[in-house]
Amino acid sequence: MRIKYSVPRHKRKKKVLKLAKGFYGDKGVRLRQAKQQVDKSLTMAYVHRRDKKGDMRKIWIVRLNAAAREEGMSYSRLMDGLHKARITLNRKMLSEIAIRDPRSFKQLAEIARKAIGTIKKVVGTER
């Protein structure tokens, strides 16, 4: 008696086609195209989950730079001053403070300024 693979084969096909549901053109209907696209999509999802961490860090840095500029200093000066003042807040928390509690951020900027020994410049007269 020979072995038939119909049930497991149908399960495999259904699993791939379910993942490919909604893909453009034949990629969601035909098995070979669906399989290729699902493999690529899963690979990219894995890669981009890791990329997302770096993207978030970039966003926090941009926010911190904007907030630091309002206080008359650059992002790098702010981080240098906080480091020298031994304040160990990560960029995520600092950006949240800058957005939600500007008064506290102003105090942090002042502490950083004192730690590096610079005086506050008037915004707009730097050039």
C-alpha cells in the first residue's frame, strides 16, 4: 500500500496561503509566489524588528536636540554635561521629560550647563 500525502500537503498549503492573504496580485493566491513572498516577508519582519530599536533611538535624539536647542545648547553639549554631572537618564526618559515636563528638562539643562562650565547663549545671536 502506498502512502498519500494529501492531508499534510493541504495543511502546509493552507498555512502558507493564510499568511499570504492580502498580498498583491498572484502572491496571495498561487502557492509558489505566495511561498516566496511569505519567506521574504517573514525575513524582513525579523530584520525590521531589530531596526526599530535604532529608529526609536534616532527619534529620541532628534527630540532631545530640539529641546536642548530651546535651552541654548546642542544635544552633544547636553549629553556631555549630564554625563559629567553623573546623571544617568537614558535618551528615552530624557525625551519623555522634554515633552511632558519642560520645567524639569530646563533644570536638567541648567545642571548640564554648570557641569561643563558654559554660560547660556541667547538664541538667535549665535551666528
